[in-house]
Amino acid sequence: MKKTLPLLAGSFVLAFSTSAMAQTTWDLPSAYPASNFHVENLTTFAKDVESLSKGKLKITLHNNASLYKAPEIKRAVQGNQAQIGEILLTNYANEDPIYALDGLPFLATGYDAAFKLYQAQKPYLEKKLAAQGMTLLFTVAWPPQGIYANKDLKTVADLKGLKWRAYSPVTAKIAELAGAQPVTVQAAELSQAMATGVIDSYMSSASTGYDTKTYEYIKKWYDTEAWLPKNAIIVNKKAFDALDPAAQEALKKAGAEAEKRGWALSQEKSKWYQAELTKNGMQIIKPTPELQSGMTKLGETMIKEWEERAGDDGKAILDSYRKM
Ligand code: PCA
């Protein structure tokens, strides 16, 4: 008895120190706040990775653009300053048309269409990211995009002169086509931009309206259901290859679950966010047929431009999407 005690203690120390030595910690920057459903989903994902990998891989989530600003996250993952990161694909639309696709107005509206578009886009997205030393782990769609404005909007012409917040090249282009003045502001700075009067309108989901307390500044949301952009979780390939196989499996499994859970959560919470906006004094408005058809026309122009820019790959993606 006396002999086994020190031995046991010794093996505990050994087990503890081996697992501590084998633990890898990754940083995961996200540009969205704790109240956001993407961040809620990522919090669960990080916990799952830790438990599935039996503590071998720990993911530290940095929300609200606290580690990197939204447009910097992709480069940070590419350079392995962050091993994993959450990006808004359409933020990178100028870099390659593949990133612009799910930010185009009225190409895929509603969750089913958005998920189909994702399936058509995915192989090309994976290829593009692989060429940059990264892998795609999963994506989650934002709820449908509508227009926040104080003004009465009856037609697209009413957008003229608005100080329009853009979060991507595509949302800036909408302003240009409609005669509004685009100002690029990321979600983390949006409340301040409204408070200081830098902007008076923008297009986004009810989710971002809720996160940024838009109802304190803007009183109307026109529910155009124009598109559902996606956040993607990307991983540095070298960092992934350096993990042991069990940790790689854990990451993939937790990622697949997070994708499923995230898409469901987005859809579920979409109505909840709208109810919260209403509770806080926001009017949710069904667009007039004129406004809706005018926005659809802008969308058609932009889809056409995208097709020209995206060439054969673009054509193949749209063909496969339209057949789904
Ligand atoms: N919210 C993000 C992107 C899309 C969305 O719904 C934003 O407004 O920045």
C-alpha cells in the first residue's frame, strides 16, 4: 500500500504534464459582439473542440473585432497570426468574385436558396482558399438583408442622397446605383457612426439592427429579403497540419456540427430579432412593389456584372445553382 501511493501520485503528475505539453491553443478572431448568434455558435464550437479533442486543442475566441478588424481577419489567418478566424465572405469581394457571390442582391433569397448557393459555391471557395494556404471549415448565413432608414421609401429613387453605410463593395455599389452616398463602416463601429450622424441608413439583417441598437437612431426597416451573406470559418493549413490526427478529427467534427447548428440558429433567431426590433420601437415594413422591383433591378445589374467578371467559373457556379 505504502509503495503504490507515491507511484500513483507520480503517474498523475506524468499524465498531467504530458497533456499540458500536448495542448495547442488557437486564437479565433470574430468581428461580432457577444450578443450575436454567430458568436453564440462559435462559443459552443470552441467548447466542443476542447472536449472532443480531450483538451488537446483549445480555441480562444476574441469577439467584437477586439483582436483584428473585420477586413483584416483573412490576412491574419493566412499569415498564421491567428490560426482560425471568422470572416464575412463578401468583405473580400474585390479580391475575387467568389467572395462576392453570396452578397449579390436577389440571387438567392431565403434559407433554402442560400444553402443551395453555398453548395454550388463551396468547391470554388475551397480551391481559392487552398491556393492561399487556408481551408474552409464551415459557413453560417446571416438572416435576410433589409433596408434601415428613417425616410419613407416608396421607390429606389427615394434612396437618393441618403448617407448609406456599406459593409462590403457590393453594398457600396447599391448606394452608387441608387444615388446614395456610401460610407464603409464595419459592424463594430456602426453604433457610433449612427450616433454621430455619419450615416442615416444601411442594409443589413435584423440581427445587426439588434446588436447595434439601431432602433435608437433609425425607426424603419424595410424587409426586402434581398440576400443572405455568409460568415466563413477558415483555418490556416500549416496550423491544421501540425495538429495530431485526433485533434484534426475533433476540429472537423465540431465544425460540421457548428455549421448545422448555425444555419438553424440563424433561421430561428431571425424572427426573434425582428420581434426585438419591434419591441424597441422599430417599424418593420413590407416594401411597396415599386421599391421591391426597383431593388430587384439593381440586383439584376449587379448579377450581370458579376457574371462578366467571374468568367467560366462563374457561369459553372450559376448553372449548377440553378439546376439545384
Ligand atoms: N450583418 C453584418 C453583415 C451582414 C449582416 O447581416 C453587418 O451588417 O456588418
